[in-house]
Amino acid sequence: MANKEMEVVKGVDLKRYMGRWYEIASFPSRFQPKNGENTRATYTLRDDGIVNVLNETWTNGKRGYIEGTAYKADPNSDEAKLKVKFYVPPFLPIIPVVGDYWVLFLDDDYQYALIGQPSRKYLWVLCRQTHLDDEIYNQLVKRAKEEGYDVSKLHKTPQSDPPPEGEEGPKDTKGIWWIKSLLGK
């Protein structure tokens, strides 16, 4: 099963994909804070076609974040296979680390998405809202299972409504957990 090539969405309109996505669930990583909540990603398309990525999470009321970029793995392919690049450590951009970001499912209205990696070690359920309808969530989980993921590892991310504002509040600038969790290291 794990040898089967994953089905990836084709023809994603990057402009429509931009904006904020809330993490509804993900595979926990030992690098990610166990009590991280309100985790979200904000994507902004630059003029050169590269995507700016801002990942944020809150732990004990402190905002942790890391910034990076994303770009199509193969500019000539219409498959939604992106590479995400972060620098370690974030405040000292010396070593770029690159991970895979494959869009496995995206609804027609660009309201929810299933993101994976070829290693199948990482999986994310993202939504434009802080909450996703159970029926839709279960469909996405079923889809992930069909693609060979161990969905028993999925952990729901606590999201508060309304979500925190962002830049304000005490910061946790380490951000290292984000990079490692994204890269499957």
C-alpha cells in the first residue's frame, strides 16, 4: 500500500489558495509542543510566484512562529506538489531546510484541504474556519487512509473562537519545533 503513488490535486489556483488556514488536525511530532493550540498558516503570493509562509502556534498563551517560503516542486507540472523552505534557526538564516507539501485534497471552494508528504509521516487537515464539519473531517480522514496514512495518529488541534489576533502578546521565537515537524526529521 505504501508503495502506491499518492494522488495529488491537479490545477490548484495558487492565488485562491493564499490566505489563512487553520490546522484542524495533524500527526503530532515530538518536536511540536504537546499543548500547542490555535495553530495556523498564512500564505501570501509574491510577484515572483513564490509563496511566503507564516506558521503560528500558541503555547501557554505565547505565540510561536516561523516564516519560510513555498514554491512548486516542478514548475511545468500541474500537480500540487510544493516544496516548503525554512531557515534554521529562524533568526539566523544560515541553513535552509526543505520539506514536501503535497495537496492531497482540496474542495472546489478552497475551504478545506488535506496535506501530506511522500514519506506519509506527516499529515495535516486545514480549514479556512477554526472548525470543520465532522462529516467533512471524516471524509478527509477516509481519503488519507486510502492514500496509505496511519490515521490513528491524527490529533485534533484545539482552536479558540474567535482566534487570537496575531502579532500581539508575548512571543516564543524559538520556532525550531515547527521546522522539524514540517520536515519530518
